[in-house]
Amino acid sequence: MNISVIGAGQMGAGIAQVFAAAGHQVSLVDISQESLARGVKSIDGSLERIVRKGSLTEAERTSTLERITTHTDLGDGVKSADLVIEAATENSELKLKIFAQLSSLAPAAAPLATNTSSISITRIAAATDRPAKVIGMHFMNPVPVMQLVEVIRGYATDDATCKMVMDLSRSLGKTPVEVNDYPGFVANRILMPMLNEAMYALWEGVGGVAEIDTVMKLGMAHPMGPLQLADYIGLDTCLAILNVMKEGFGRAHYQACPLLVNMVTAGKLGRKSGEGFYNYSGGGKDLVV
Ligand code: 3HC
């Protein structure tokens, strides 16, 4: 199949990688050559890791990369798509604009999927000419490693689109789970309040970064502590998701911790900016808070 992936950030790059590794032709689209180059570099790094583990050969790494073409022009990147997957920044205005453009640029038969973490699929679908073919296909970070794809049906999504996306996810070796369209869906509705609560515990002085993360890692057998995971996801993304849930449900429960708001305002976005609860500038992670 021809898969078009919009956005070459950490999620878009990971999605492009898993489709190309499964033998699909992938068109990766972003607004600048620099973003595309960064995306391809991260795919190459991830493939190299898999080669080192012995589950991919050098020849397969090369052929996977060869199946990915890059585009700065949206029309060019989606013109032959059998499926479009949008993985742009978690910003509703941006996503609505992209989906409105996809209506005229992508082939009429192509389903349009979004990797949104929390924004209403029904609202995104309403910006298009084909609401029945719009669906959520929510991958988890790091995409090549995580087993889950959360498949979200919008109000108008038809059975054929849902079946296609469920089957395709299985063919990538993932486990798709179908859920309905409410803010944060299931994954982030449950995850984000936990990360936010860890930030409140830090802000209120209940424990330090290392203490809070160690309690959750060793006490609950989580692979990462909540503050480390928030840095990994991106603090701006965590804030955007909490705001969508706060607005959608109107419950104080989803009010973002003031420490998170301050850190995002100060440009401390976690791993991607080099600093969040930890400092990543030296390659590893050191405590900063
Ligand atoms: N590409 C390829 N392989 C990768 C990789 C990548 N980007 N990242 C990790 N790996 C592989 C490693 O090679 C290693 O493989 P092996 O076990 O076969 O040797 C394995 O994954 C484990 O990696 P590491 O040994 O380097 O490190 P860890 O054991 O700490 O695992 C982790 C890293 C998989 C990221 C683990 O810490 C983890 O599972 N963390 C939690 C991740 C999580 O919760 N993700 C969901 C976030 S929420 C989300 O995405 C939703 C969004 O909407 C916000």
C-alpha cells in the first residue's frame, strides 16, 4: 500500500518506520527539509538499534529506508495515498487545517487517519469531505517498540474504515484496541492524570524527582517513572492533552499542574528540548528539579 504520513516528528517518524519495515511505500511529509532530515535520521538510528539486536539485517535496513520518500508539498505527498496518517503537532487549529486540505488533495477513496492523542475525531472529520472515512489511529511512543494502537471511531466512522485500520495494525504486528471518541480516549484519559499528579506531588514538596520516579518504577513496576515519561512524551504535549480533557469534561480533575504550565512557558519541554525534569544535554539524564 501507499501510506502518507504527515509530520516527521518523533511519532510521525516512528509510524513511517513501522509501515516501511512492513513493506509499504511511505511518503513522509513535513513543512521543511530540516524536519524531514531529522525524521529520517531518527528512523535510521532506530533501525540501526534493531540491526544491532539481530532482528533486522543491514539489507533490510537499507530497503526499509528506500521505501520512504520525503515531501515538503502536501499535495505531492498524498496524491497516491491509499491511507493518510496525520501525526502533526497536537494543535486543533493545525489539524483542522490539514484535514480540510486533505479533502481536496488526497484520493477520494483514501481513509484519513489521525494520530491525535486527545482531540475529537468527530470534530476533525467534520472539517473533511469524508467524515465516514476519518478515524483515530493512535500509536504509542516509541512506535517501533510499543504494542498498542488505540483505534478511535468518530461519530460518523464507518465499519469498513474501522476494519481496514484494525486489520492493517495487526499486519504491522501491533495489537489494535477499538474505543470511542471522548476527550483523551482511553490511553491518555488514564495516563495524563497520573503524570499530572506526579507533578503536583513534586510541586507540593511531597518528594523529589528521583524519589517520585523511583516509587512508581519499583513500587508499580512501571518501565519509566511518571516524570521521566512526561519528559519522554514532551511536556508541551502533556499540557495540550490535559487542556483538551479539561475543556471537554469541565472537571478540575484535569487542571494542569502550575509547575507544568511554567516549564512549558519557559521552553523546558523535556527530552526534545534538552531539559525538563531531567537534563539531557550530556546524552544521558540528570536531575534538574
Ligand atoms: N527504536 C527501536 N528500538 C527501540 C527504541 C526505538 N526508538 N527504543 C527502545 N528500543 C528497544 C531497545 O533496543 C531494547 O530492545 P531489547 O530489549 O530487545 O534489547 C528495548 O526497546 C528496550 O530499550 P532500552 O533497553 O534502551 O531501554 P528500556 O528498557 O528503558 O526501554 C522503553 C525503553 C521501551 C522506552 C521503556 O522505558 C518503556 O516502555 N517506557 C514507557 C514507554 C511508554 O509508556 N510509552 C507510552 C507513552 S504515552 C504515548 O505515547 C501516548 C501519547 O499520546 C502521549
